Amino acid sequence: MSLHLCRSCGSRLRPWLGAAVLGLALLGCGRQPNPPASQPVETVEVVLTTPQDAARSMLLALRAEVRAVARRDAPAVERCRETQRSIMATAQISKQYQLRAHSLGMTDDYVLGEILDNWGSLIAYYSEGLELDRAIAPLADPASRQTGVLVPAYAADSRTVLELECACGGDGLWRVCRIGFAPKPTTIQPTSSSGTVSPP
């Protein structure tokens, strides 16, 4: 997992994400006016029962933040960040980066925030084309405490497969510890069929 540790990135509104990434993320949707104050706030139901549940919950929370950033809704961004933190495998992530981060004078909280920044920018372009109903854990083993989840996604001119690494904690709940792109070519094996499904 690539960790971009930039000391100047402190804003929850991700100014560096800016028009370039968000414009691509919203391509084809058209520019929408700022919503009225009475518009209901987008909420994400967090389910952590299975790896697929955790992956879907995290992607929904990241998509909600992308939308909140686009409409410059700072309170909504903060709420999305709180939701994302509850879905992160913080213990595993902090342990992985602890030595490096502390040697650079960075706190665990700062590192976790930077990772969420990276995850958000990674999925932003595909945020409106997440095929969450096709999320699968092809190598899931009931005895395993860690597994990958594949989620197809598309944008205006491309398709991809996101890969979320999920870990099961001591509470028996699954959380996300890494997000990236699956190596190409990637085939998705349906859980109810012996065939394969490949993103076009």
C-alpha cells in the first residue's frame, strides 16, 4: 500500500484532490448546484459481519465523502471520516506504519488520516460506478483472519477492479486495512456459479 505522507495535507476537504480528480469522478453527471440546507444528509449503514460487508461499507463511506467534498459540505466530510475510521483496521495499519511514522515525528492519527486521503483519491474517479452487489472474497477461508475482496467499478471510459484487504478483529468483525487496484487481468468468480465473470 502506497502511503503518501505530506505534511501540508491537513484539510479534511482535500484541497489537493481538487477539480481534476473530482471532475473526473463526476464526469457525465453534469455540474450540480449546491444543495439546499434542507437536503437530507447521506448516511452510510456500517455492516462488518463479512469481508464483503466491510468492503461495501468502506466504499460507500468514501463515495459519500467524495460527494460531500464536491458540494463543499465540511460537516458532512467530517461525519464521513468518522464513519471511515470505524471501518478501518486501525490496529493493523498503525502497527504496519508505526516505526516509520514515529521516526518522522508523525502520530498514528495523522498516518490514518493520510491513508484515508489516499483511499479517497484512489476511488474518486470510479465512485459513481461501484458495482457493490458484485463484491466477492474469492479466497475467503472461514479459518482465516484476513482476506481480499474484489469489487468491479467503472467510469465514463474505463473499467477496473478494486481490491480491498480486510482483517477480522478480536471482536469478530471485519474491517479494511488496504485498498488498491487488482492486478490485471482479473477474473471474478461468482459465489453461486463455477463460471467466471471478467469486467469488459
